Amino acid sequence: MRSFFIGNREICLPIIQGGMGVGVSLSGLASAVANEGGVGVISCAGLGLLYRQGPGDYLKNCIWGLKEELRKAREKTGGIIGVNIMVALSNYADMVRTAITENADIIFSGAGLPLDLPAYRTPESRTLLVPIVSSARAARILCDKWQANYGYLPDALVVEGPKAGGHLGFKREQIDDENHSLERLIPEVAATASSYGDRKTIPVIAAGGITTGEDIRRFLELGATGVQIGSLFVTTDECDASPVFKQVYIDSSQEDMLIIQSPVGMPGRAFDGKFIRSVNEGNEKPKGCPYRCIKTCDYTKSPYCIIKALYSAARGDMDRGYVFAGANAHLADRIRSVKEVIARLKDEFEIARNSINRQQL
């Protein structure tokens, strides 16, 4: 697996760890991946719950939490650390400004098109900007908007396909449609990125359902420069979630996978469980909203509070929450270290590449 550059930063291992909230990918997991040469990513979703200073201001606590997680990561690694910031967050602007002020290496932003992300850059900013898209059309719109409004093009593009975990940028009927598969999307987005090549090199990162070194090889052949992997890093020692949360991956089967409708307004992929069944029975209606964490969430119409559910699950309380997961997450069989996971991916990649080379001789 070759290194590549995002902006002026060399990514020695072409693997970006996906940002997973609430409390799943924090400084522990991010620093471990960064120490192996990849890009570690802290999710800022729900940090105000993890960093409560008493009955204070949730939004202020989010800012403090992001500063603390970046500080902790920097104590553990000299590698590349990114921050995942969902456009749907009500404190999106605060999180972006904080990430830039604290010199996060990269901001990854999805769950909506981050059309104004470059507006938050400062003259001294070193933070690279990488939007997450789900189509070539979205990539084109975003690149043209950024270029026209800010004179800036993305430093890379993450293309998240319908096999990803968590919130999906697809309509429900598109999720199993081959025309929207990652295998279709990558060549299309790579061609779009190449059309700006006279102004900037924009690497394309394949994401969603990537589980093996053979998957990595295949998407690099299709035009990706690197890959983003989330679920595979959940069942690691260094993942910041509870051991109970990780065990759900190991104990679940493909039949446990569901596409749910999130209060965020997007479909999402998750494992079935007691809490989701309770939601379906109408038992989890929120009585109020102390956080106002999502722009698009109206608690009076929402079937449950998503931030509480994800926070509870990450802490191991499966009666009060559920687990987002990618399409192949059920293949997890035990807890490994991040180093072991990456070593296995490298071995599988070499085996797959050598097999192709022999076939070509």
C-alpha cells in the first residue's frame, strides 16, 4: 500500500479511520491508528455529554471536550489526527472553529454537504478540509461552490457508499441499488476530481463496507487513492467504546442488520436490539430536549433522542441505546489491537496483489 498526500501532509498508510460517535472514536482509537501511519479521527458528536461540567451548557462542553480530546491525542501520537464534524450538528460552526483553532490536521465533514466549510479558515490555518460525499454530482456541486465562493478546492474527497455504518447519504431505495454501489461511485468521483487537476490534486477516499486488504486493493484499482474504515476498528483494544458495545459486533449476525430512520432525517445502518424494538413500539418518545444537538431534529416529532441512545450504547447500556455498524461488521470474531488489524490488512492486500500479478503473467 503506497503513501499519498492530502494537501502537504503525507499519509504513510492509505487508511483513514472513520469518525464514529458518540464516544466510539476518541483520542484512544485515533492516536493508535495515527501511530501506525494512518489518519486517526476523533468524532466530535456528543462530546458535551462526555465532558459534562455539572449541569452546564452542553454546547460549551462540546468545545471543551474537543479541545481535550485533541490534547490527549497529541500526547499519544505525533501522527495525523483528524476531526469528524457532521453538518447536521447544531454547533457545527463552533466545532469547525475549535478544530481549526486547535490545529487539527484535517476536518472530515458529512451528514449534509459542508458548502460553507472554507468560510471558517483563518489566514494562519493549517487544517485541511475534506468533505464526505455520496455521488459525483454532490462532489461537483461542492467543488464548484467552494471554488466560486472561497477560491478553495477540497484537499480530498471521502466517497461514502451505501454499505457504511451510521447515517447514510442515500434514499432507502438506493441502498441496495447497484447503480449507487461504491464500485460505481469511485470511478465517477475520481473522474470528477481529476477534472480539477489543473488547479489542485484532489485524492479520492473510498468508504463504506471496506473490511479486507482485498477490498482495499479493489478500490485502489478503481481509482481511489486511499480508504476509510470504521467498523473494523470498533473491535479493537484501543476503541474508546465500552467492551459491551464491542461485543455486540462479535455476537451479531448479518440477520441482525437493520436500516432504520434516524431522527437526523437520514436512513442509518444499525444492529437490531431491545432499544430499537422499544422505539418501534413507541416507548421512547422524548419528553424534552436539553441538548438541541441536531439542526433537523424536532423532539416533539422524534421517536427517540438519538444522542442519548448513542451515548448509552457506547457506555454499554444496550437497554437504552443501539449500535451503528457497517454492512460487514457482523464478520468481527474477536477483539484485536489496532496494530494487528492493520497488519492483517497489509497481508491480505499483498496476497491479493500478488494473485492479480500472477494472473497477468
